[in-house]
Amino acid sequence: MKRLLTTAAAALMVFSLGAAHADPRNRVRVDQSGYGNGAAAAQQGDRNGTVIVQGGRGQYARGVQSGYNNFLRMDQYGTRNSVGTAQIGENNFAVTGQDGLNLRADTLQTGYGNVSGIAQIGTNNRAVADQDGYNNTSGIIQVGNGQDVTVRQRGEGNISVVVQSGYN
């Protein structure tokens, strides 16, 4: 009986961790290696693309897209990192790369033609990019430990670049 319950619980966990739903011309790719990684992708609309690559232990990635021709990529290496990206609109592009321990990055894009890039290397860093409008561009680079940044862009044609390094 124990073996049956253990098998059922393991099967449920495996099916829920790599869950992805895609409409006919949407694409989702999930590559995971290591131990205890989880990924989820949901897409509504047309021509949306999601790529999630995770290596290490305890990574979690979540991507949500609604609209047309949005693309997101999330790469994580290390231990206990988390990334979430939500895109609502058209022609939005978001890329997040993490390598370290306890890194967290979140991107929210609503509108048209927004571009966001987040790169994190270190321990206990947090980055948030929140874009609402048209043709906004945000770049965040964090190297070191204990970095924290939130970028909010509203309107049209905003550009921001944030570079944080050091140890807090």
C-alpha cells in the first residue's frame, strides 16, 4: 500500500512540475536537469514562444503569455532560484539568466513591443521589471550578494539600465 501511494504521489508531482499548455502555433520548450526543479508555462493567443532551461537543485520557473508574438526565455543554474515572467499584449520580449543561490527575478510586461533583460550572478539577489505601455526597454544586471532592484516603466519609449555589484 505504501509503495502504491508513493508511486501515485511521485507520478502526480512529475506531471504537475512540467505542466505546459499551448495553442496550435504557440511553442513551449522545457529542459531540466538536477533535482527538485519545477516549471510551468501557460499560453493563450498566437505565435507565443517560451523556453525554460534549468540545471541544479530546487529551481522554479513560471511563464504566462497572452496575446500575439510574445517571447520569453528563462535560464537558471545553481540552487533555489526562482523566475517568473508574465506577458500580456503583442511583440513583447523577455530574457532572464540566473546563476547562483537564492536568486529571484520577476518580469511583467503589458502592452506592445516591450523588451526586458535580467542577468543575476551571486547570492540572495532580487530583481523586478514591470513594463506597461509601448516600446519600453529595461536591462538589469546584478553581480554579488544581497542586491535588490525594482524597475517600473509606464508609457512609451522608456529606457533603463541598472547595474548592481558588490556585497551587501
